[in-house]
Amino acid sequence: VDLIFCVFSTFLMLGRSTSSSLETGTGENLDLSTLSQEELDLFYSKQEPVSLEDSYFWKLGKYREFDVDPSTIEKDCEIKHVHLSKGTTQMCDSMTVSFSISKTCKTDKTDILLGYSTIKDELFDESDGVSKIIDVGNSFEESEKPTSASSILRKSYSFKRGGEQFKHMPAYESHLIYHVPLQNLKCSQDYFYQITVKPKEQKNPLFEEISKIYSRRQLASSDQTTTPVFSFNTSNSGETGTKFAIVADLGQTKNSTLTMLNIYKEVVSFDPSYGGKPVSLALCAGDMSYADSNQTRWDTWFTIMEPLLSILPLQVAVGNHEGECDDEKQYYLEPYESRFLMPNPKPSILLQESKCSEKLPIIHYDYGNSFYAFTDGLTRVIAVNSYTPTNESSTQYKWLKSELETIDRSVTPWVLVMAHNPIYNTFHAHQNEPYTNHMQENFEPLFIKHRVNVVIAGHTHGYSRSHNVAYGKLSDTAPIYITVGEGGNRELHCKKYLNEIPEEWVATRDKTEYGYGSIEFLDETTAHWKWNHNVDDGIESIFTDQAIIKNQYFV
């Protein structure tokens, strides 16, 4: 009887602990692996992001006043969430600038202008023959993808999680999200850009005469809102290599802001006199914001990360935490597809075949931001989707096969693939997941046949680098697999390895550090990989793993 009573009491206590932890979002005494998808969404939706004051960017004074204190916003047309991505031409001659403006802004009565130039001063003066002004507000398309490489897109979406347990999350309406392509840029060139919103110019003869005298940059008014002057550098056209920063599973914690700060420092402190190459872009192999259906977390993530993302293009892949579903529309992945614009000439095709209550299913999501490719310097970067079909009859498989078959390795000798799920996983977490198993079964033969150089992944919250490996055996011509899941997210590190003795294919592994990777393509035959470990005081990062990679294509 005593034993039965003890077991029954323990069961009741565990039940109360789980319920309490879900309600408060503390996670105390809670094994997250036992929760259903709905319970996980509830738990994560209550996790608070890092405050701007606790972000490592705060010390640099990189946030604007209205970001730090929303009560200082006096205008409806403040410009937020500025970020860059590689342009829709998939080459070095274009860049996409994205930003958000509140729907309370009367866009029918304002001009939204983006000025860019190789000259920092007078961005809104075209008389120098160098500066360009894009009239964003009067030339956008409300469509899934651009109809041409120069198309400006404006998107917005609504989102609602149903049920009593999600009552703390009211129905969400996004800002107006603009994606503006900059075309015909010079490669290997510094550019400056700025966005401004101001009242429309009046259409009367007197104003037109005034406009002839005063340039647009002189027509500032108290109702005008303007971003700081941002800058970016275009990559080279392929005559030399480039350098990427690589991360995954970021979230919005103090640790993740330190990761991004260290990438930021590497970008702004680059000095060509010391040799090497500047970071030309960042790759994030999924799980960016950890919004987990709480859409305000996407807003806070872009605010927190704007100091870096406004000067360095970010290319992303679909992670499981991007698999958000709107209960009213029964629609998956709309936030991810709306907030980013990756360099894919084909519009997204998203078939809704599953219910939101299901654990993240295989979703038929093709093109758009799902899978895409682009060239940067000597490297072809291919992003694939772990959560859409990968079998030989699937659209993604046929696209990937064609992509690998048509790369001219005499011109673009390096191939890097980015996915969220690691097909070589030395950690105990995320073993034998169907999505990953299917991807390995179908994609690994293509990687081996076409001598893909490096495959980047996240998902497991550790760092590992493999030797050249094919079907579990060492092979000089096979890819190297690198997991970079230590970006700093709230779920912390993997608790243990799959085996205490590392597998034969493991070169190195870690489950204690936060940081990011960098890969510098020195020439057509040699690349240099580094794993950069965050230092707790935020002063610098130090690399704790490095490797010289010889291009397997020429072996």
C-alpha cells in the first residue's frame, strides 16, 4: 500500500510540475522530449527574448532610440528590421534590401525612397551620376515572388494560434514587409544606402517650381523618417575566393547576440593590409528566431540582429522552428516565406496537406525560400530543405540533381551545401529522424558523385567536423560534414554524445561552446575552415578548431 501511495503521489507531483512549467515557461524539471508539438509550442511561446539592454550590441550603441524605448516613437512610418540578402540575379551584381513599416503608416500618402551610392554623402541626389533612388512605395508588387529580377515586393501576413492555452498570444498582423532588389551593381565594391519615408510631393505648379530648385535630399520635414546610412560590400565576380560566416540555431539570447557581435566585428574590422578576405555573407542553417508561433519574436529578432544584418547579407535555410502553422488558415511556413527573400527566380509552391496539430510533417514546399542556389566568388552555395520531400521523384531532388550536374567546376570549383538536419550526427539528440534519414538516403549519393566539398547543418546543438566521409567510411573524394548548432539558442547544448568514443569519421566535436564558423576559399584548390568560440566577456572570439580543406574535385 505504501509503495502504491508513493508511486501515485509521485505521478501527481510530476503532473503538477509539467503543467506548472508549461504555464510559466520555466522548463523546471521538464523533459521537453516528452512533450507533444502543441505542448512544445506553448512552452516556447512563453520564453522571453533577450532585452536590447542585455544584448552585446547594446554596448556599441548600435540600436536606435525607438528600438530601445518604444514610447519614443512619434511617427507611424518608422522603418524597422532592415536586413540584406543576396540579390535575385544569384551573382555579385545585385543585393536585396528588406525592411518593415507599420500598417498605420499611410503609404498612399507617403513616398518610400531608397537611395544607394558608392559615395556616402548625398544619397538622395542623383545629379552626381552615381547615386540611385528607388521609389519603393509606387512600384511594388503584392505577389509571392518577383516577376523579374528588378521587381519590388511588398508582403504582409496574419497569424493566429487557437485554443485556450494560447490565449496569451493575440492574433497577429505583420508590418508591411518590403523586399527591394538593387540591380546592376559593381562587384567588389562598397555601397552606402539609406531608406526614408516622407509625405508625397504635392502636385501643384508652385511645388514643381520649388522642386526644380531644391533636391530631394533638401526636402526634409518634421514628418520624415529616415534610417541611418548603412553600407555593404559586393563580392567578387569569381576571379578570387570569398569568405563566409556560418552559424545555425541562433535564437535571441545573450549568447546568440555575442555570436552575431563577433561576426559583426570580423566584418567591420577587416583590414586588407593584413591579408585574407572580408566576410562577404553569413549563412544560417535554420532555426533563426525561435519564434515558435509567437510572431512578435520575429519582430524582436530582426530588431536585435539589425546591426549585423543591415551590413552583411544573410542566407537562410528552413529549420524545424520555422515550421509555424496558422490555426485559422491551417497554413504552414508563411512567416518564413514572407520575411525573407532568397535568390530564387522561381516562386514558392506550398501545398497545405497537413493540420497544425500534427508534429512538423513533411511539407510540400518547393522553390521560393525553400531551396535555392547562388554563386559567390569561386563557390556555388546550395540551400536545401530537410522538411520537404527528397525522394527521387520529388521536385527538390530533381532540382538538386540538375543543379549539381550543370555547375562548371572549372569556373566555380567549390560547392557548399546548407541544410538544417545533419546526415552525419555524433550527438545523442535528433538521431534517426525520418526527414534526415530520407535526405541521407537520397542526397548523399548525389553529394558523393558530384564531389560536393562541404555540407553545413545545425539542428543538434553542438559543433562537429567530419573527415571526408562516404556512406560512413573515409574517402578522400567525399564531402566534409560540419554541424554548427552552437549559435546560442535558449535550448542550450546537447547533453551527450551518441557514443563516448567518437565515430571513425569524426575529426572533432564539442558540446560546451557557443560560436560560429568561417570558411575562406583561398583559391580553386584550398579553403581554410575555422570554428570561432565566443569568449564570455564579449571582447573577442578565439578559434578552437581549424582545418585546411583540399578541393575533393581535383583529387
